[in-house]
Amino acid sequence: MNGYFRLVKAVLGLLIIFLVAFKSQSQSSIEEYLPTRKVNKKIVEDSKKNRPKKTEYMYIYKRRTNNTLYGNPCALSATHKMGFEYLAQEKSKVDLKSYWGRFFHNFWTKTKLVVRRGPWWKLSLQKRLKDCQTTTGDRTG
């Protein structure tokens, strides 16, 4: 009885070794016949121009979200075109930034917007937001 179990163990061990060797051999032989994904050798696949562009938006912290159309997708795309996004802070919760921290952060963000979008960036944004209000029905009159 003890010799029978040794024989079964040996057969199962050889079977497992055979299957593992056959699996690894079959993978390497199939890879030889499959064509590669890269057809044109001159194109580098991992170049920076082929990667999707990541845009990191600046934030302007707002306590009162009057005239920002917070949650309106048209207004969100208008602010994204300018390069920033409004971030609402609730009074009831613990402040994410203190008053002075929020002031200096917003001052720096608005200064960058003046340099990038011109000194009239806020007027052009208000015009775009007004158009968003009329098209989405947030503004009456």
C-alpha cells in the first residue's frame, strides 16, 4: 500500500513538471509566429507627444459662490478654458485654509491669471458665465 502511494506521487509529480514545461514551451513558440504591435520602427511609442495632455487647474477659494454657477457644466468648462476652477468652502465645516492663507493663495492665482489671460480676464469670464446662465436657464430676464 505504501509503495502504491509513492508511485502515484511520482506520476503526479512528473505530470505537473511535464505540464509546466509544455506550457512554457508553447508560449515561446506562439510568440515567434505572432506579429509585433509596432509596425513602423521609426515611431517611438512612448514619446511625450503621444501621451495625453494633463492639465492641472489652479483653484480660487470662494466662501460665497454667488455668480460662479457652481455645478453648472457650461460654467465649469468656461473656467477650465481660463485655466482655473472655483472651489467652494462651507462656513459650517472646518476651514481648509485660514483667511490669510486663502487670501494669499487667491492673490497669487489671480496674479497668474492676469499674466496669462490679460488684465480683463474677469470681465471676459463674467461675459461667458452670463452666456452660460442664459443658455442653461439659470438666469431669467
